[in-house]
Amino acid sequence: MKIRNLAEAEEILADYRPAVKEFLGKGITLDRMKPLMDVLGNPQDKLRVIHVAGTSGKTSTSQYIAHMLRLTGSTVGLTASPHVNSLLERVQVNDKVVPEQTFCEELSGFLELIKDVAPQPSYYELLVAFAYYYFAKVGVDFTVIETGLGGLHDGTNVAQGRDKLCVITDIGYDHMKVLGHTLPEISAQKAGIIHPGNYVVMFRQAPEIMQVFHSHCHTVGAQLQEVRPELINEFVFDAQMPLYQRRNWTLAWSVYQRLANVYDLPVIQGDTLEQSRQLVIPGRMEIVHQSDQTVLFDGAHNSQKMAAFIASFQELYPGIKPVVLLSVRDRKDFTDLVEQLFDVAEEIILTSFHVVQDIEHRNARLDEIAQFCEQHGFHDVVVEPDQHQAYLGLIRASGSVKVVTGSFYLIQQIKDREGLS
């Protein structure tokens, strides 16, 4: 099998989507990943893995860690999901996606190796395994792996070596049908990435969260480092850097300090320290200028992320009430997320999206969101299912600062269709 381009790769990967259906519930396990990794020779065991789990900030923290390691001379592999602009984002080396031709050639060989594996892995699991396989093949110094969902049963959790460094970002409410309905239940799922001998770095969070992590680390014999939230204030950040990214960067910096001590890496200081903060991460307070318009793309898709976005927006643009183009995924409780926009937005334009990655991702019903807004006293709502027309309406609306938010899938489609990728 020879894959010639990314379109062909997407077409072949589509055959692995049906396997996901069996995972949309409590029955998620690693049963598919283990035989898959065995066939590949368990490449994850040959890597220095930095494993990142949490509700909010995983991708940003992962990218900051990888960026710091690259700036100080290491070769770094990174995989994250979902992708925002391109499938190629699933396999990155040294802050860059693997070139399309290389990606397709390597994926062709990989698929040949696993063609007889049973049971068939899902789309997501296959890409996780491919990332481990590719990073081991090229011999990166470090691999930064972001969980897709939870941690305990996530496909990335086949990495269980004693030298693994675990990173836990902020814990909040998301994917509750699978992960649980309380913070301790959700925390237990995230803590599942921690194995015997691991070192764990996380910000000090609510006592009910920390109790879960302390207990789990004690049980498995892992060491937990609590980062003081006040540490953020000891750094000088550019005024344009979002508040939540300052927190993510500080956590990444703490992780790098641990890695530097263990592996005798260079100290981050001076220009290197400054460069480490300048990384632009797609879909995270990403600023795009169109003529005289400033459009902020932020994939805030749960209440915790929306609160973080709003705090950062209000610091960056004090006194400005933007027009907001919004869509949220179906099967999500959108109420807390949407309600936070009532005191912030001048107007909310609701639109649709439909993206197929590991599974089909669709928007929640626009009439239900509009009705919720009206019932709670917010009447400046426009429903425009046509995404292109909705975006034109956003650009034509009064005001110089606009926002697109609520879903990374919405951002992906708009940037593709409007030529902004």
C-alpha cells in the first residue's frame, strides 16, 4: 500500500472510524492498544515520555514543554489531538509537522506492519501508535504525549516506564458521561497515567483534587511535585500573552526544570527564556488580522476554558464587548459556557459545524442555544446555520475586535474555508 498524499491518508484512516463506536461509553479499555503496540515492538518503551493529562491546557502545556526542549538543543516529538489545521499536527518533530510526503511514506509502512492486528484499533488509537512508532524510529530525545480523553484507559497510556514524567494540567468538568460527574472521579481518571516510579508535576489545585493525586501517587510509588500558583507572579510576561497561557507556560517551565536536573540539560535564561514564551499555538487566543478587523480564535469548549478565555480577553481588551461567533458540540451541556458570554458579548452569532476526525463532530442545536439565551435575558442573538454567511456577518458587524469560540472543530472549518490556515 502506497499513500501518495494527505487526502489518501484521510480516506484510508476513515476505515478505522467504526471501531470508535464501541468506545463511546464506560467500556473504554486498552485492549486494542496492547496487541497493536506488541506488533510494533512496543516503541513507547524506547522513548523518554512526558505524558500530559488534564481538562484544560493540555495542548498548550505540551507545546511549551516541547518548545523549551527544542530551544535548548533536544530533538522532540510531539503528538496532540484533536488537530486544528491539519492531520499532520498529530506527528510533530522540533515544533514542526512532519512533511506530508514523509508522513504518507511512513504511514504506508506502518499500516503494512499492523494490517493483521486484531481487534482493529480506532482512528485515534492508530494515530497514537503511529506517533510512538515514528518517534522511536527517528530517535527523538524526548516525546511529549497528550492524552485524548481522561488518562487511565486512554490510548496514550501504554507508556508505563518508570522514567516517565507525568504532567497534570487544570482539572475541571468535561466528558462527564465517560470520566465521572465529580472532580474526584474525574481526577482519578487523569491520575491513571501515573505508574510506579513516575515523577508528577502539577499546579496545586482544589483539596479534593489534590487528595486523589496524593493518594494515587502513594499507592503506586510515584513522586508528586506541587507547583505553587504564586510562581506565575515571579515571571515578567508580555502584556499580549493571555493569562491562561502564562499559567500553562509556568507549568511547562516547572517540568523543564525537572528534566534539566535529571538529564543535565541547559538552563533556560536570557533570550532563550524570552523565545520560549513567544510560541503561537493555533486556536488559543490566536489573533488574525483581516483588513481593519482583529479576529480572536479560541477553542474554549467547556466552562473552565471559557472563564479563562474571558479573563484573558478582558485584560487584553478592557472595556470592549465583542461580537462573538459561537458554536458548541452536541452532547455537551452548553449552559455554563454560554451563560458566561452574556456580560461580555455585544452580540452572539450562532452557527453550525460538521467535522470528521476520529468520529463525526457536530454542533448542538442552534435553536436550543438561542432559546437558552432568550430565556436568560440575552436577546442579541442571531442564528445563521450557514457557516460562511455567519463569518461574513461577524466581519461586517460593528466593532474592530471579533471572537470565534466554542469549539476547535468550528475554528478548523472556518480557517480552512476562509483561507486562514
